[in-house]
Amino acid sequence: MKAFLLTLSFLFLLFNASGAFFGGLNLMTHPDGSSIALPYEYIKTTAFKDYFIPGLILLLANGVFDLLVCAAIVARIKRYPLLIISAGVILGIWLLVQIIIIQILYYLQFILALDALGMILCGWLLRRMQKKELA
């Protein structure tokens, strides 16, 4: 069961990281959103002048962090279950803020919400198993 949860967590993390790298890098290199057909209207009512900073945040918070969590899983860093949970929470917060700011729902947001919930659940179950092993 533990191996299955680790593999599943790893896949959830890689799925999110790959999308975050794709989206983040595209937004940073094309801050008008044109490379991924993201309308400027979504950003013009926010504190951002273009998509560069949101792209950078996406890349770091959901891309780089998730890859670091994958490395923690491979290295069996003691607190890796909490890191998995943290990655799910970060993704969930990203989605909530995105929905609040642009006030539009896309199917991808539901897929990513399931990804976030999957990370949180896997991390929580792995944490419970870890506590039982230490007891």
C-alpha cells in the first residue's frame, strides 16, 4: 500500500509540475498570454500589468516546489508526507485565487482540484503510516 501511495503521489506531483512548467514558462516568455491563448482581459483588473509575475509564481510554487517534493520522496526525507500535503494545499490555494481573480471556471481547474485533493489524501495516508511505523 505504501509503495502504491508513493507512486501515486509522485504521479500527482509530476502532473502538476509539468503543467506548471509549461504554463509558467509560456506566461513568462509571452507575458501577454498569447502563447497559451490566455486573454489579457483576465489580468487587466488585477494588480499585475501582465502575466509575467503570475507565470513566475506558477513556475516556482507549483513547478519547482513539486519537483523538490518528488526529490524528497526519492530521498525518503523524513517529512516527505507533509511536503506532499503542502504541495496539494499550494495547488488548491493557487486554484482558489485564480478563480477569485478571473471569476471564470475551466474544466482544467476541476482536474487540478482533483490532483490537489489526491496529493493531500496520499500525503495524509502516508503520514498516518509513518506514525504507525514509529510507534
